[in-house]
Amino acid sequence: MVVHSLRLQDLIEEIRGAKTQAQEREVIQKECAQIRASFRDGDPLQRHRQLAKLLYVHMLGYPAHFGQMECLKLIASPRFTDKRVGYLGAMLLLDERHDSHLLITNSIKNDLSQGNQPVQGLALCTLSTMGSAEMCRDLAPEVEKLLLQPSPYVRKKAILTAVHMIRKDPELSGIFLPPCTKLLRERHHGIQLGTVTLITELCERNPAALRHFRKVVPQLVQILRTLVTTGYSTEHSISGVSDPFLQVQILRLLRILGRNHEESSETMNDLLAQVATNTDTSRNAGNAVLLETVLTIMAIHSAAGLRVLAVNILGRFLLNNDKNIRYVALTSLLQLVQSDHSAVQRHRSTVVECLQETDASLSRRALELSLALVNSSNVRAMMQELQAFLESCPPDLRADCASGILLAAERFAPSKRWHIDTILHVLTTAGAHVRDDAVANLTQLIGEAEELHTYSMRRLYSALAEDISQQPLVQVAAWCIGEYGDLLLEGNCEETEPFQVEEEDVLALLEKVLQSHMSLPATRGYAITALMKLSTRLRGDNNRIRQVVSIYGSCVDLELQQRAVEYNTLFQKYDHMRAAILEKMPLVERGDPHVKEGGKEKQTEAQPLEVTAPAPTEPQATKLLDLLDLLGDTSEPLSSGHAQHLPPQTPSPGEALIHLLDLPCTPPPPAPIPSVRVFEREGLQLDLSFMRPLETPALLLVTATTTNSSKEDVTHFVCQAAVPKSFQLQLQAPSGNTIPAQGGLPITQVFRILNPNQAPLRLKLRLTYNHSGQPVQEIFEVDNLPVETWQ
């Protein structure tokens, strides 16, 4: 019995006419019941109509799995109307996660073998949509035969199916390699576009194919030159640009073929210059072609003039009204700033203007590029622009902007006074957003600049009197008041506006910091220690200081209470020692945390062992900060009220004996530190080996060695690391970014980690790479390192 149900058009009208979701579900449930009944009756004339309605129900998000077997029946039918709906149903309802999709393999093979072009097209579309690796291996010979069919309709679909097959199983590359050269000679637009896509896929997955297709670079250059000069096919012209999709795809393929190959690069240099100068930039299609041209120029061995032309094109993109084009330009310039710094510098003013963009993504990219453009010649002008941006930038950008300004000032500061003023401005404007080490760095900088003690003291006192909400600023000011508070009372500084400070004013300001609800426990620790130090630096009576210190002897904060009790004891029992104990803090050398005894070490030997290596370039520093933000804050909080300096390391008994006897000998080398395997997945292994130089025990050299035992190359490999902020980390450049398959040459990268406090070492690693055509990202923590790495 045939179940009479709604036609597809009537079903669509009834579903759209439902006023509530409950009514819609009722209509669909009723119709699905009738569709099931029709399938059970097995009427072949109604099967494709019922499946068409079921596919519409599936598109609305309702279950339709019971129609899978009906798809197989329709595909096996000799009628084209049945095959059309059956193949459409297979593409929507079947996938490689279920074994049922393998049942249509034989039907697809039969349809590919017959000469009916529409049926062959349906089979190829289905295979390229849901074909699994097993199906691709079984049907690859049939698809190879269709690549050379006379019909362009079948050939272009067969080419796209071959692309899908290579992505599913790269071992099939050898089957589709020979026909590509012949297909590239075709004049049909669709066939050429598909062939270039197929060659690109082959070159990305097979090094042998990459070497093979470098021979066709002149042919690709000729095709692209024809497109640019005379036009290839008017029916594919978009906004006056001839075949922009084909142009973009050819440029991408040329970028792959010309990378690290000078001969191929020379062949395409003239063409790239021609494309860059003749392409219309008034339409989006032309801008897309120009962007791919720029990326190709920068990826190959191009001439210096051509690279400058590419950067100038990106500079023009910055003036475009389209936000997307401006974002692409900023991102591309940020990638080029290291290799072509001087060319990018010409567009500095335009980049700075982009800081005022209302779009958050644009302003963030402009900030990253602006920081990367800072150098010793433009640091004053760039810092003014960045400080102005810091005052008005969105809250989510303040941390990145403040950190970038501090890093750039530390690297390119023209003078110590300018450096101090810059850090003070950042602390005053965005003190809550600076990194934890900003306080220690500024106190160290002020301590080293003895001639600027009075100037710094008065600047900090004025800033603290105006605002006590910025905690890093308050901590630095309290530390300096404790160390150099006597300079406030000695008279005016010529470099600042004159003002008179009384002892009572200084004490009242520190008491205000102690009593403020905005002060953190660490800030109160700085303030109470500053008060205690002022007891030896001020000439007045210390009773007020004693009273304040005694009050905090019963504070609920354990750290603050312990300080107050110890300071009270110092007043009561050891007052004769108070002046000596509260002397000014001695300066610690930045370059080496160890105290050199006897001056025996030669300066030439000490220089290579400096802990603070030259600061990395800004993009590297920005990447490290982004990684720390990504992995979470693993820093350890300061437990002291004063800035944390690296303490001198106590020499071992062996070293003390050597210094005592003054013998020209060295202690025996330490035992080797065992290596650790920290990552293993699908044939990719990452091993860490360790070495600690005898001359600098606090420095650990970690060598990360990455090997690949799988059958596929690992490309675009990047390893990034983060450590707690009590450590200092420097990542050196890796030996490469591609790891050949089956035990090829590994990638090595060295991490320099300074651990002055000998704290247990923890690492967080982020690995990003491409393997088997899929992007992979792994983030994990390494906490099982040998104790020899930090003890």
C-alpha cells in the first residue's frame, strides 16, 4: 500500500507556516512516520521523492539516519533521477565514521567506468566530499583514467577529486604526478585552476614532487603573464581583473616552488614586478592578487628593489578605507619587519596613525608593529606616540602596551634620566597593568644612577602625593623614600620645580599608604620598611615611627605582623645596631648575580657568561609575552617589602678552599644531567638535554631536540616555552622548522634559563606544527625535570 504524504513543496510550506516550534516538530514527526512507512513498502517510484523530503528535514537539524540505506538503493538504481537524489543523500547522511559508507564503493566504481558524464560527475562529487582513505585507495585508478578524458566537465571534477584523495592518503601522490604536466597545458580555466591546486597539494606533501615541478616554473610564469597582459578568458574577469582566482593560485604555487631555490626565483622575478605594477588596486580582486604577489616576493630569493616595492604596496594598503585590507597590511608588515626593517620604517607615521583605530584588532596589530619599529634613532619620537596611546587605549591593550614600552625603553634608552622618566610615566598611567619585574627594574635603575637620586626622589614623591592607587608606583616610591629620604630635605633640585618637604609630610604620606584600602600587603610591607629606614635618615624624633610600627605588631597579615614585631625588637633591644642594620642597600651587578672574590677572574672570560644576554627583538619579546598570557601566570609573588635583587650565591666548600689556598685549579666537573623525553605523539619526539656551565652555576642550558620517525614530514614546527617570572628565559633561534620523515635531520633549539634562587624548575611548552596535512597544537607542562637542573 502506498502511503500518501505531502509533496516536498507542500512540506516546506507547512513547516514554514508553523507558528511555534512544537507545531514544527509535530509536522516533521508526522511526515517522518509516513516516510518510514513508504520506505518499508519499497515503492521504487516514490523512494527518491521521500528521500528528498528527508534531506530537507535533515537540513533543519532533525535526525534522518534511517534514510542511509535508501541512499544506497537509489545510487544502485539505473535511473538518473534516482542517482541524483541518492548521491546527494550520501553526501549529507554518510561519512567515513560509519562503515556503511564503504557499501557505495562498488556503485561509484561502476558509475565512473560508464560514459555518462552527468553520472560520472555525481560520483566524483560524492567521492570528493565523503570519500575515506580506504575508498580513495580503491578508486584512485578510475579517477586517474578520468583525468585524461576529452570532456572538460569530467576532467575538472576528477582533478578536484584527486586533490581530496591526496589529502586523505598522501601515498597516492605517485599516481597523479604524471598527468599534471599535460593538464597544465590546457586552456580551459576550470581545468587549469584545478591542476594548479593539485600541483600545490603535491608539492606541500611530497619533497620529490616539489623538485619535479620546479621544471614547470617557466610554464607557470607564462600562464600568469598571459593573464596579466592580454587576458585569459573574458567570462572569468572580475572587476576588470582577469581570472583573479587563477592568478592567486598560481602565485601561491610559485611561492612554494621558489622558496629556498635561487634559479626558480630568478625566473619569476620579472613577472612578479610586472604583476605588482600592472594590477588595478581600486577593486578588492586586484588587492587580493597584489597581496599574494607581496607574500610571494617576500618568500623567495627576490631582488632588493622588488622587496622594497612589496613593502610599499603594503604601505598603500594601510591607507585603504577597507578595515580588512588594513589589517592584512599590518599583519604582513609585522612579518617583514625583521628581514626588511629599513623599508618598513618608511611607513612608520602611517602605522602610528593606525593606533587610533576604533577596531580593537587593528589597534592591537598596529601596537605590535609600532613596538617592532622602535630603534635607537627614533626611540624618543616613538615613545611619545606610544605613551599618548597608553593614556587612551582600551583596557585589554594596556598590559601589552605598557610591557612593550618598558622593554623598548630598556633596550634603546638614550640616557638614564630619560629611561627613569619613561618608566615613571608608564607606572603613573597604567601601573596596574605592568609586569611584576617593573618594580625591581626601576629600583635597580635608580640605584645605579647616583647622580639622579635627588631628581628621582622628588619625582616619585610628587607622583605619590598625587595618586596612591597605582601599586607598582607606590612600591617604587616607598622603596626610594626609605633609601634616599634624606635627599628630600636637603634642598631643591635644579631639574625639578622647587618645593619644600617637611619630615612630618613624608611620614604622613607613608602612613596614608599603610592605611589605604587600595594598598596590597606587599605595598604595606614596602611602606613599613621605608618608615623604619627613615628612623636613621631623618633628624627628628622617632616616636611617631615607633608608634606606627607597634600598631602593626598585631596586624592580621602574617608577613606585615612579623616585620613590625622584628622592627619593634630592633627599637627596644638592639637600638645601638639599628643604624648599621638599616644602611642603604648595596647595588647588585645586573650582568652576574655572583660575587666575584679576589678579582681573580678575567673580564674577557666573564663576558661570554653574562646572564642577561642581549635583549631579543620586539616581535620575539611580544611572542614570549603572548605565550605567558596563553599559558597562565605562573609567577611567584614577592614576599618582601623591598625590590627583589638577585642574592649573591654562597660558594661551595670546594670553591672556598680554592680561594683560601689561592691555587690555580678548578673544582671537578659535575656529573652529567640525564636527558628527559617530554613529548611523544604519532612518531614525533621531543627530548630535553641539560648542561650547567661551571663558571655560572645559576645558568642552565637546555637543548630541545625534536625528531620524526613517522612516514610524513612535520612542517612549520615552532616550539615556545614559558617559565615562572622568578626565572629569566632566553629562546635562541631553532635550527629549522621542517623535520623530515623517518628519522631525518632533527631540529635543535637552545633555551638559556637563569635560576638565581635555585628554585625548582618548571617549564610550559607550546608546540605548533603541521603533520599529515593537519595543523596541530600541543600545550603541556614539564614538572618531572631532574633535580640536578636546579640544585
